[in-house]
Amino acid sequence: MILKRLLPLLLLFLFSKSKAQFSGNALDFDGNNDMVVVSSVPSLFSNLTTNDFTIEAWVNPRGSLFARIFFAQPSTTNFVSMGTSTGNVIYFYVIVNGTTYSVATTAGIPQNQWTHVAARWTAATNSPVVFFNGVQQAGGAGGGSSTGTSGLMTLGTRPGGAQYFNGALDEVRLWNEARTQCEIQSNMNHSVTGVQTNLIANYDFNQGTGGGNNLGITTLPDLSGNAYNGTLTNFALTAATSNWIVSAATVTTSGNPLGGISVSQSNTICSGASFTFPDGSTTTNITSQISHLSTLLAVGGCDSLITTTVNVNPTYSINQSFAVCQGGSYTFPDGSSQSNITAQVVYASTLQTLAGCDSIITTTVNVNPTYSVNESVSVCSGSSYTFPDASSQSNITAQVVYASTLQTIAGCDSIITTTVNVNPTYSVNESVSVCSGSSYTFPDASIQNNITAQVVYASTLQTVAGCDSIINTTVNINPVYAINESDSVCSGDSYTFPDGTLTNNITSTLTYVSTLQTLDGCDSIITSAISIKQVNVSVTLSVITLTADDSTAAYQWLDCGNGYTPIAGETGQSYTPAISGSYAVAITANGCTDTSACFFPPLATNENNGKFSQLSIYPNPAKDFFTVENIPANSVIKIYDVSGRLVLTQKSIPIAIGTTKCLINTSNLQNGIFLIEVSSENSRSFERIVLSR
């Protein structure tokens, strides 16, 4: 709070004149070879893409030739120069990474008079500007600049010599900021002293005796505190020129810089307090950080900006809770105590934080009771037990009652009376049965596979109470069966297997497995092998007689050409047909009946010559076609091969209307002997034909 009240006074002091009058010396350069050399270059000149700067000097020129007033060269691609030219116009060069930015003032400064010259560089806009006596000058492009020796900063020449200044210099200052016109005007008649913000080099030239013998005074000290001291080179130091001289520059005051400043300050208050800023404004009930900009008018006429940040230290309201044993005592944060506490106590302590803000701590003291607890546990007979107080008892076979005296987590007494009950252990026998070869899982989850004989196994388990329970399991074996059987059937018959499965139309040997179960639920596997009863249906044709090869069977001869109609009375082993045709025999043997192939005895007779007396077949032998002529209408023509197999059937379709000729196509038949049957109205005739190609 004291700082807030004093700050305006401090600012007034900072911006006020330290003296009413000021006098000092200057340095005269002869224009031949006089120069001041600084052996190092401030780092700001190495990065002029971002760094601003301002050069100030009081200048009194005697000539009007091109000469250097100030030159700083860190490298040949980055350097700065301010100098005079014809008519004493001011040239200001800024070379940034090889690119030249320059200005030449339109007007010149007066010869043999003191003029305050300021050269300002603003990096953000690449702008070089020149001021005479605090007034910005018009100008045009200044062209390019030659370079000197890198690593040097000089006054009165280019580094390394040449382009020497003829005249006097005073109050040379270098700032690493772009000074405002107000700041330049406010301080051009003011000699700045001491270490100042943004002041890089400061030469007041107040050394030696003006115009006297100064042979031993060859150092131009840097008053900024940055040690950019200059060395006087080639000066005579004994007369009115090329020496320290009395300055006539209009410098009337000295001290801290005049004009506007920008200051940041920080203050801290307790939450809810008020604060008065340097401009006199006040903010009340501040509960969070705030910033305020105060704008003041300094003595030099420029605004001074004070940014004040007000931080807030919190006040605290804390609730805390503690517990004591019934009848105990408690000391609160403010040092007060209460004893023999038997019920809850609530107490508020008012303290201050390190920052001097209130801190209220509300303490709730709860009461922890003492306990008397009864508990009951169980153990297996013969086991041990450890009581809450860590004492133990072993081989317990009957109920035990024991009292343990402990402390609760809160440190209060707790008496636990423990009753230990006894749980029994068990031994059980059981008997089970499995099918032979099966597995069994015992009560303890162990498994035995492929059991083929009785097994006795003991499982050790635990009861619900955690006590041993031994189960003796006897596993008995129930047998399983595997039976093979055989049977035979007639070809094409059906068969029902033991498991009830019915198989129809059996024509070849068959094996089938029926899986059944015994009364005990075990598998009974019956493998049935079914064979086919064989009937010998071979027939031998001898001349015109057909004889069955099996002499022990029963026989029935059949007319193949008439739908296998049984021939009445023909039940012998042999048969001699009376007329041409196709014949077979049904043979019964071993309870089965099968039919032979059809045969054609070599007969050629007609059953009804009246209808077929004019029958004619030609050509014979034939190739792919033959003609049947003189047959009744609607006759049917059938062709059989020598085995009696019907190979072609065709109705008699005349070749042309009004004829009895019928053309038969045999192109799909193989070469050989065939029997032709022509039938009509229960009459038929048989003829042989040979196909030969």
C-alpha cells in the first residue's frame, strides 16, 4: 500500500531535471585520420531482421564532404553507418543480410553549428528514419555503402580508416529500441547518466581539459555499464582541434531519461480487499487476479504507462474432522483445548495465513466408543485357532470360550469374546458301476480312463465348513457285448436288422452294425453279415432244346415274346418249343426264384400261315435297311438278338399308300443273326435275317 502511494512521487522524481545547468566537453576530429575505435560490436547489429535501434549524437561539422559519424560492422553483410555528405546532408545505412536499406535527408545540417541528429531503425517495417533536433526529416534513398573492417565499431571514420569526419561530436548514445519522437525530443538536451533500460552505449565526452594538454587521456568511456569503451586514435590532444574541447552543444540537464516510460508492477491483496492504482482509480472486492493500465504524464511531456497486476491471496474456510476415544481431550488449531469429551464438539479457530489473510478452521471432534464384542467361529475337530489378541489354542475337540482385550483402529479399548465351535470330519463309502472300458470322475475331480476291472479310490474333500471329508469309491464293471451274426436272403429281398433298421432290395453282400444297450445301459454291438442266396440260371441250348444247368431246382418255362407268360405244363428241366420264339425259365432253388435270359431255338414256323403265307423279307443278308412285304395292316414287327433280347420294335407303316411294304432301319444294330417276329391279331410269324456290312 505504501508503494502505491509513493509511485507517482517516484515517477515525478525520475522524470525531473537533476540540474538547472549543465556544461561539459566534446571531442574534435581533424578530418585527416582522427577516429575512436571500439574493439567489439554490440550483438544487436548481428540480427537486424528483428532488432530495433536508435543512434543519437550532437554533431558540429566543419566540412561538407562524405564522412562517417558512426559505423558498426559485425560482418560485411550486416552493418550500420550514419554520416555526412555534400551540403552536410545525413546518410543513414542499414545493411541486413546483404540487403541495403538507406535514407539521405533532403536538408543538411548547418556547418560550424551544433545540431542534434538521431537515426532510428524499425525492423518490423525495414524503416530507416533521421531526426534533426527531434524533428523527423524528409529524404530519399541513400544508395549503397562501402564496408570496412568487421568486428569494430567506430566514431569519425569507417572501420579500418578512410572517410574521416571533420568536426566535433558530443553526447553519442546507442539504444536497442526505436525511440519515439517524444523520447528523442525530451532527451536531446539531456545528458543521460547511470545504467538505463535499453541503453547499449553512452558517451558524454566529458573527459580531459577543453583545449588543454590531454596527451594521456585516450579512452572514451562507455557510461552505459556495457563496457563498449572507445580508444582515441591519431588525436593530437594538445590544441583547439584534434583534442578534447569545451562543448557548445545545447545540453542543459543530466540524470535519468526524461519522457515516457513503460513500467510493470505486481501487488498482492487478500481476497475481497480493494486496491488503488497509480492513476488514482480504485477497484473494490477483488476476488481474482486483475490487471490495470495507468497512463500518467511525465515531466518530458510523454505518456508513462504503468501496468499493475493485482494478485489475490485466498482466505480459507476449512472444515476438518477428528475423533477421540470417549472421555479423551483435544487441542484445536488456535491452541485452545477441551478435555473429557463424551459427545461431538464443533469449534471454530480463527487464524491468519502467511500472507496475513484470514483462515477459519472449523473442527468437528467425533467420539469413538469402546467396544465389547461377542463372536462365534468354527474349526474342524482337532484343529488350532488364533484369537484376536494373537494367542493360540491347538487340538480343539470341544467348544472353547476366550476373551481378547484389544484396541480399535482409533486406539480405543475393544474386548472380543470368542466362542470356538467344533465341526466334525467325515468318512463315506460309495459304490458305482460303469460299462467296461469307460471313464469315471471321482468326487475330487480326478479321472480314470478305460476301466476294465473293479477300482477302489479315496477322494479327500472338504465340507462346507472346510473340514476333511473322505469318500471311498468302489467302481464296479458292467460288461459290454460284441456279437457277430450271419444270414442270407434272396436277391432283391428286404431284411430287418436287430436295431429295427429295414433294408430293401438287397442284391449284394451287406454288412451292418446294430448298436444296442444292455439293461445296465452298456453298449451291445451286433454285426450282421447278409449274403445273397445264389440261383443258377444258366441254360444250355442244344439244337432246339433248352435245358437248365441246375438239375436240383424247380422249373417253369416262360414265353419271353408274350410278356414272360408261363407256358402251361412246361415245368421240367428241359423244354423243346414247337414254334419259333423267345423263351426263358424261372428256376426256384434254396427258397429263391430267379429267371434266366431269353433264348431263340432255331425254328422258323408260322403260327398262322393264313395271314403270313405271302410274307417276304429282303434283302437277306441286309445292311442298314430291309423290307418286309405282304403283311396285314397294323402288324407289329419285333427284332431279337440271338440271346433273346428285344432290340427293335416297329409298327408296320407302309412305304406308300396302297402298298403292303414296310421299310425297317437296322443301322443302329451290330452285324449278326437276328430273329424277326411279325404279329397281328393273335397270329405271328418268325423269320431269321442276317446283318452284314
